[in-house]
Amino acid sequence: MNARKDINRGLALVAVLWMVVVMTAIVAVMSQTSRLNMKMATAAGDELRCKWACRAGTENAMALLAEDLRDSDALDDLWSDNDEDFNDVPLERCVYSVRVQDEAGKLNVNTATKDQLMALPYMEEDIAEAILDWRDKNDDLRAEGAEGGYYENVEYPYSIRNGPMRTIRELLCVKGVTEELLYGEDTNLNGQLDYNEMDGDLSPPADNGDDYLDEGWIAYLTCYSFETDTDAEGNKRVNINQANERQLERQLGISNSQARWIVQNRGKGYKSTADLITNKSPETSQGSSGGQKNGQPLDLQTFSQVADRITVGGGKKVPGKININTAPREVLTVLFGGDEQAEQVAYAIITERTSLVGGFTSTGDLMNVKSVDTAKFKQVADQITVRSNVYTIRCYATADLSGARLMTECVVDRSETPCKILYWYQGANY
């Protein structure tokens, strides 16, 4: 009998021990689950915190753009050079940084010529022609391009645009364009050479391991840029193909003889505002000659003063003009032909604009650069501007506790009030 009691007690002890083990395991699992849930809740909260931090940074940048003076836009304006408001701005348990880029400082892929596309780094002729085929309105196949038939027969078929690109990432749909070509090494698009972007193949993205940041085509191409046909004060520009002598004299503040010369020499119409000057145009005014029957041509000084107030068109929006105050060396080089001489001109322009507070205030000021003679100016006169309307705002937020990160990208048109959002992406991870 005692032996049986001992056995029963032993079994009870074993059962209790098993219950303790099971309960311990349950507690451990519940504790681990609880910690996991806590981490997930923290991560979710930090993600939400980063989301609104990015929104705050974007709104901050939009406010600065709205308040910015519109007479000219340069890289020393607050929207571009603003450490206090844009770099590591603290919020509750997170920080954000903002980077604003002027889209007019880039080459517009919807208006660029083949030669301009070919002048871009790493561009190949078949890709350039495929881009032109993608954006044109016909199905005529260029020698090395690609039309609808190509895209309809790939593994996952899609339709060709046959029209202007709507976002710059649409380039990834074009035959031959890769993420490496579009984004380069700067996959987070912050304009800085981060550690993982100079360590070769050790961590993504793949890079060449040098100390130079290859930003890719996205740093040089846009599809958004345009200029309104207004001057620095927001007034409608004077159409030199339509205005009479009195209107030209009164609205531009030029002499009667200069106004007469403009009317007498426009023939079937000026194709460019730069047609008002020639290689023989004097540097400064030669004095009044009101009685001169054939009028008096504009001197370079006078042209520079009125260049921003005249037009040969009359459209409300002119797409694709490049802001010579914000365009990087690569884009300025493309603008002037893409060769070694063009690169020297680009360096000269950057040196000159850096020495000016607020940069160039008129496109005519470009002729003050020693490397830009009248011929070179006339080559680019209708492709340049000193003001901008469309900007890309990228905001980067990082949570203090979890280290969660989020990036938002917003393209805004500030020619409208309030700023019009043209493109928005949240959680960008390229």
C-alpha cells in the first residue's frame, strides 16, 4: 500500500513538474510575443511619426518656395541653401532633412534633341533613339529605336506612350534604360556619397568604390520644367513680332530709332529674341539717332536690359527652358554642344554666377561671361531662363528609438497658388 502511495506521489510530482515546464514555456512564448508586439507597435508608431515628419518637411519647403522672390532663382536662395530649416530638423523622437531640386536646372527629356541626349554621360545611340520613339506621336521606327511592336512582344507586354513622358521614372519603360543608368550610385537620391555608395560590391547599390558620386540621369533629366511667358515682375512679355514702334518704345524703354529698327527688320517674324543682335552689335548705345530713316540696331547693353521682357511667341507656358543659375556643369555642357569647349564654357558660367549675389537676373547677362560670345549666346538664347516654377522636394525622416526611416518625394508647381502637387511618392526605396 505504501509503495502504491509513493508511486502516486511520484506521478503527481512528475505531472506538476511537467505543468511547470509547460507554463514556463507558455510564459516565455508570451513574453517573446509581447516583446515582438511591442517592437512592432514601436516600429508602426515610428513609421507614422516619420510619415508626418516628412509631411512637415515638405510643407516647410513649399512655404519657402511660395515666399521666395520670383525675379530670379539661384542656388543661394533659401529653398536651396538653408541648413537651419532643412538639415537634421528635430521633431518629437525623430529628425528630418529636406533636399529641394530645381527641375528647370535639368534637361527636359520631352524637348531634348538627339544631340543633347547623346551628350549625357553613358548615353548610347540606340537608347537616345528609343527615347525619341517613345515620346513622339507616330509609329515611325528610327534606325536604332523602338516602337510599339517591341514593347508588345516583351515578356510582360505594355503599350508605348507615343507622347510626352509624365514622370521621369517612365524612362525605365524605354528600351535599354536601366536602374543603374537612371539612378547611378545615388539610390536614395540625397545628393551625397554615403558609405554604401562607395564600398564596391560589399553592400547595395553596386558602385565603383571611388570617392565620386555618380548621380545617374535622374540628376540631369526632367519632364516637368516650363517657363511662363512673363518677366521678373510677372508682366506679360512684349512680343517683338507683333508690337508696333510706339509699343516697343514705351514698354521696353528703348529709343524711337531702336524700335523702328526692330519693326523694319522683322520681315516674316523673328525666330528668336537673339535675332535682335549680331556679331557687329556695339557694346553700348551709340547715342540717339531719332531722325535716322533705317533705325538703329540694339546694342548689347540695351539688349541685356530688355532680354527678359521680350518674346517671339506668346504662349502661356514654354516647356524645357534651362535655368542657367541652377543647372549643373553636366547640363550646361550639354546645352552648349557637349564637347570639350562646351565644358569650358560651363565652368566659366558657374564661376561667373557664383560671384553674383542671386545669380544672373536676365538671360542677357550670360553675354557678360567671357567664354560666351554673341554666336554662342544666340545658339542657346531660346533654351535658357533665370527663373523656375517646378521643384522636387525630397524629405528624409529618421526615428530616434527604432531607427526607422522614410523618404517622400513631391514635385510641386509654384506658378499656381497654392502650390500644385504634380507627383507624390511615399516610402521611396530605390
